[in-house]
Amino acid sequence: MKDFPDKMTAEEAQAFRDAVLSIVSQIPRGSVTTYGLIATLAGWPSHSRMVGRTLRYTPGAALLPCHRVVNKVGRTAPGWKWQRPLLEEEGVTFKANGHVDMARHLWEPDLP
């Protein structure tokens, strides 16, 4: 990873990265989850931005269903024009404001 937030050791950052990638790999087709929920599941609830950096900068992450990760209100990643079409191919619906219909498509696995 490019950088480590304060209070996260290199070992913790590695464990965080591994957890993020594992969680993203489990998001079911036709569902989405949020950066914040992934950070919480990975054990670092205040590190949602680091989830985004992890997905962007980790080699091989593009092979995961990263398009299924949105922000807490269902907004897709800015500048990624293929995210919405990928989600729509899976049956994910969008509201009139362009956000994912989170009430229908949010995947929330049980917290450990």
C-alpha cells in the first residue's frame, strides 16, 4: 500500500488490505456494500477512505467485484464511468438521483 494512516502499523495495514480484499470478493452479484461497512468488518471503522485506496492501489484488486462498492448513500465512484453499467448488468437499480437503491441492494453480512 502507498501509505499508512496514523496508528496503523505495516502489519496491521497488510491485515487490513487482506480483509478488505476478502470482504469485497464475497459481495454477491446484484448487491452492493459500502466503504464504511467494509472498513468496519475489517476492524477499522474509521478507515473507509483507506478501503478506496486499497481497492485502487492493490495489484489484482481489479479482478474482484470492486464495482459493487459504493458510498453510504449509494453514490458510485467519481470518474469511473463503467461502474454503473456493470451494476446495471447485474440487476442493480438506481434511483432518480443516480444513486443505487440501497434499500433493495445493500449487502450487510453479519458482523463478527
